[in-house]
Amino acid sequence: MKLLLLISFIFTISLFAITDEQLNTLQIVRDVARTVPAKNGETYEDTLSAICLTESSAGKNLIGDFNKNVILTKASLGVMQVQVATARYVAKRVESMSWILSMTNAQIANRLLTDIEFSARIATHYFIILKDTREKYLHSVSGYNGGMVNMPYYSRVMRNLTIINKLKAKKKLS
């Protein structure tokens, strides 16, 4: 019982720690995600919001892999922590995103860092590709972070999904 109360307290604290700017970022991600359905017609705005919270704390950390001395165009970038190579992969697989192929790596990196909708659109298409090609939800979520089964990452996303659901219940996200 004490553990349950502690977990509830931590989630409540987390809700209050989310700024208006982070809520705006999460809402943009949700709005974009609603426009890209999987083959079954389902959209994954809740999952992608939780991934955004997991990857960048909803925009607080825009450059990943920074401590690994990775050059910027190889790093994970933007609110969804997308790599330039992933953007190119999506552009090759999704006709409506093929215009990205004419951009330089630096231009893609700049857009990922500065354009929330761009980052969210690439991430959404990437997640849908994963969802449409992998049988299990666990494998799709894990795949976003580069694996087939990544339980630590999946667990963080699921914890953040609980936060997203609480934000929706409190009408802070639609």
C-alpha cells in the first residue's frame, strides 16, 4: 500500500512539473499523430506523446547522444529525438515525406531541432512503420529506441503514458 501511495505521489509531482511549453509540445505531437493512421486505421497520439515525454521531456532536451561525442547530424534531435538517418528512412518509405530527400543532412538536423511539427511528423510515420511491420506493441515501442525488446525503455514509455492519461483526464491535453 505504501508503495502504491509513493508511486501515485511521484506521478502527481510529475504532473505539476510539466510546464505550459511542454504541454504545448505534447499537444502538437498529439495533433500530428492523429493525422497518420496505421494500416488498421488506429492512431497513436497517446503513445507518441509518451515517447515525446520519454525522449526529450517534451522539448526540454533537444539534443540526444551529446555525451557520446556524436556529430550533430548523427545525434538524436528535437522533441522526438529523431536521427537524420531515420528522417531519410521515413522519406524513402512515405511518399508524402519524399521531399525531405532533397534536403542536406544539416537542413534536416536544423528542422528537427527547430520545428516541433516536423519532428512529430517524422516520428509518427516512423512509429506507424514499426507498428505496421511488428506484431506486438512492445516491439513497436521498443523499436522506436532501436531494439526489438527494450524493457527499460518500454517501461519508461508506459510510465509516461500514465502521465499522459492523467493530463488528458485533467483536460490539459486533448
